[in-house]
Amino acid sequence: MIPEGLDKRPLKDIVGEIVKHNFNCVRLTYAMYMWTHYVHNNINATFTSLDVPGVVQGIVKNNPSVLSMTHVQVFDCVVRELGIQNVKVLLDNHVSEPKWCCNDNDENGFFHDRHFNPQEWVHDLTLVAKHFNGNHVIVAMSLRNELHGPRQNVYDWYRYMSKAAVTIHKTNPNVLVVISGLNYDTELQFLKSKPLKIDLEIWTKQLMNRICADSIKGIEDRAGFLTTIKNAAPLIFTEFGFNEAGSSVEDNRFLTCLQTYLVGKDLD
């Protein structure tokens, strides 16, 4: 429930490495239960219960002040250091129950799953929006990472995403509200028939790549059209990937192809 690496290097150095590589914004993930179910738990108690003494020792060495903090206090520390070094933050609600993400049966993927009560989710997002209201380091809030699983349906997507977006905007009107699509955030085609005026995100992976033309067509069909329709919306590519081993012609060409497309469309 805390950003990784605090047991490996001092926080200031980690952020400095981000700045060194000319990044000016990070997507900072969190588990929803961090703000509710485990809000009073401190880091030492959490890692002790998980029986990972090496992590505790690493934090003692690199970020000793963190160990006595709650999860939210550590999160605030990370945001503060990012701000000190002029890095902006897109907050991303990754999961509800803190665990690895994702598979179709993890009960964390869609509204009404075991760990995804929509009313609790909207309430918790409101807590986060209120907590960071007035903090100019936070420029955006992404409502949920990679919606997935057998309960997926367009009706609930519109119902709850719209409700959460409006609630966050009323609570903290200074942040952009970012909404992801269905099927692990790869599908937004349903917006062709019923637009939703909001910032949207899309993920794309090597699996869709059949050399450049097919890749671009796939992106356009699933999400790219959102930037050119009548009620156009900003589109953010928050995650993409391919095999970097160099053994595949398709993989080797994927990044260059995608970069060309993003620059041509002026996407983030």
C-alpha cells in the first residue's frame, strides 16, 4: 500500500532519478482500503505482520522516518517530495483490497465484486479528493485501474463512473478526472454511441501489434476516435508495453510506431 522502493533507496534519491530522466509527472497508485480499512495501521506493523524483515531493515537504512508512519502519511511524504522536485502527480486508484492486479477472478475488478462496493468506492474517492484539495502537486485523479472480470457491463460503467466523476469534481474542482475503459482498459468503443465528457485513458499492449498500420487502426477503433468526434475528449496513454528482448520484428517496431502516432495526435 506504499510506493515501492523505499526499502532500497532514500525517497529524495528515487524522485531525483525520475527528474534526471526528464519526467515531470508520475502516475501514483494506491489501494482504496488504505484510506479506510487500514487507515490507522502503521508501516512497521504492516510489514511485521507480513514477516518480511528484509523490507523493514531496508526502510530503517534508507527511510527510517517512514517506519512509524501510517500508510496515508507515507503517501503524503512521497507526494510532498515529488512536489519539492517539481514533479506533478496523477493519482490512480489501482485496487480496493491491496493485492496484485489483476485477473478475472480477483474480486477486485468491477462494480459489485466482493472488494468493489460502488457506494464505498465513491465515498473513498471523495475522501482522497478532499484530502488533496488545494495541493497543487496533484493534477489528476484516475477513478480506477483496469476494470475487468465477468461482471463488466456498459450500464454500470456509465452509472458509477459518471457518479464518481461528478462527486470528485464537486469535492476538488482543481483536478482532472480520468476515466478508464472496460476489459483491462482497452475498450472505449461504446462511447461512439453515447459520449461521456471527461478525460479518458487507454492501455495498449504488443498483442495488438501487427506492424504499424494494424496497430494504429486498432488504437483508433478502440479509443483514438475520442479525440476527433464532435465532443472530443483528452486521451491519456497511461500504460503500454511490448517484449524488449529484440527477438520479434513486430515488437521491435512497436514503440517507434506508437511514438509517431502519439506525436501526430498530440496525445499524452
